[in-house]
Amino acid sequence: MSTLEERLRDVVGQRYHDRHPFNLRMHDGELTPAELRRWIRNRFHYQRCIPVKDALITAKFDSPALRRMWVRRIQDHDGGADGEGGIERWLRLGEAAGLKREQLLDAGGVLPGVRLAVDGYVNFCRLRSPLEAVAASLTELSAPDIMRTRIDAFERHYPWIEADGLAYFRTRVGQGSRDSKEALHLVLEWARTDEEQDRAVAALAFKCDVLWSLLDAVDHAGDHPRDRADGDEEESAA
């Protein structure tokens, strides 16, 4: 393993959002239905922007082979037709958890902190170099593990969510493993100088901060009723 790869894996190992208190509570089965719905709804804002940031990255490549490889990520989330893809699977997760599809699609209900975090990541991919944009995606090095943990947690602790709603998590185990291997190969190939390697590591740290900040916003929204998602309000009224 190269020194750069060790540095990248160390960043993910220390700063990935699997360590966030909200994720720990989720995986330990301690979230209320309202908290889980709040996370599903706000995380959807990130999910719907993934193909946008991947389109921005694809446009940076001057190689047809690279564009063909990366554009597949867009189709993974948008699908090849209506009713397919990761975004559709996340909508079905929301429905399985008791949220209406219209709630998820209504961007006006997204928490301000979530919006700022996601916009920051999209703009990072728009403005930074191909190396930095690709390196930022390497949080996927930990994606398969957190998806396996999440599947187990949902099946054990949240049986009220229909099993079909977990399809997004199941699909991302394989996709995340494939995507992280491809991105890691590119970063190790491109980052030759010390400066380039430092920028790659900093980009990955930034992405970890994005995911952490997103969870901060979701976690603390419960302390501020005006920031709660509709799922919280509906449960309180039930």
C-alpha cells in the first residue's frame, strides 16, 4: 500500500460519518420514527445532488474512456428510465418509512444546514481540479461497510420499515466497492507531487466534513421545532 493510500484511508478511518453520534444512535436502534424520517428526508437532498456533482466531474475529463466510466455513476442514481436508479430507491425508502413522496421531493423542507453542506460539496466539484473532485468521492471507501451495518440495524431495530425499502442500501454495497476502487486508482495515478497528494487528502477531509455537517444539522434540528421536517410534525400530531 502506498503512503498516499495510507493517508487517504486514515482520513476516512478517523473522520468518516460512521462515527457521528447520530449514526451511532441509528445503528444502535435508538432513533425515534420521527428522527429516522427527518434523516431520510434531509439525506434525500444529498442523494438527489449526487448525479449533479458527477455530471460536473464528468465534464472535467478530456478522455472518452474516463467520461464513459464516470457517467455510469449518473445512471446508477438517475436510472436508465423512470422508476429506476438510486434516487428512486431512496424515494421508496421514504415511503416505506411513512413519508409521502411529495415531502421528499419538496426541496423547500430541507434543513438550512443540510442545504449549505450539500451546496458546498456540489460547488467544490464544480470549481476544483479533477484530482480534488475525484479524491473527495473516496468516502466511498467506507460505504460498503456502513451499508452492511445499516441493513443489519434497520432489520433488527426498525422492523416497521418495509423490507423492500432497504433496496438502496443493498445496491450501494456493490456499487460503492466498485466506485471507490476506480476513484482510488485515478487519485494514486494523478497525485504525483507532494502538493498534489496534500490536495487529494484535503479534498477527502473536506468531503468527510460535508457528511458530518449534514448529520449535525439533522441531529440538532430536534432541539429547534421550527427546523423540524414534516415527518416530526406529523408524528407529534398523530
